[in-house]
Amino acid sequence: MAHGVVFGQRLIESRPGCDEYGCRQEASIVFDVWEYLCLDHYEARLLAGKVYEDIRAERSRQDAQWGGPDHDDDHGGEDWIQFIDRFLAKAVPYTMDTTEWYDAMLKAAALCVAALEAHGRRYGGSDG
């Protein structure tokens, strides 16, 4: 009986030296690709941590500028979409390798978090 993990829509057969994070020896081509992706997993987690730190810092900046939850809770769904869209549009002229692109996307991401927090406070839910 084959044991495996689901990867996308495929069942990947488990092999000796493999776990749910990837393969370490005797890998098939699928496992070779998975292992390659996992080698960068630590770096990806560090980068993701930096991104989340940047989003948290931007949320703090926005709260200081606009008044936090008291201000945020005055906005409805359409308002949030317009705010987010405004910053997404600011990213359009730039390529991903620019500070301007990153800053615009960061502000949009922080606004998404603010919208979800406001939604949670209004309707209940995660971290609201």
C-alpha cells in the first residue's frame, strides 16, 4: 500500500528519507523539485517574516495617522476597496524590483489587514 502526501492535485508516493517537507535521498524528479523548493524554505520564511513585520509597521503608521479602529470602523466595504485600489494603482507604473512598487503594495496589504480587522470587529471573526 502506497502512503503519500497530497501535493496540489497529485498524490506523491512517500519514499525512504522523505517527509511532508520534501525528500532528502533517492528522489524521483517530483521529489527533486520539491526538495529544491524546500531548500529555499528557510529563506522564504525569513523573507515572509520581514514582509509581515513591514505590514505590521505600516499598520501602526496608518493607525497613528488616521486614528486606528475608531476611524477604520467608520468605513464600509466599498470604501476599503477604493482605498486598496488606489495603492494598487500606484504600483502599476513600477516594476517589482523598485522601492516604489514595494511601498505601494505594502500600503495596499496593510489596508487589506485594516479592512479585515474592521470586518472582524463589526461582524465577528478572526482577530477583530
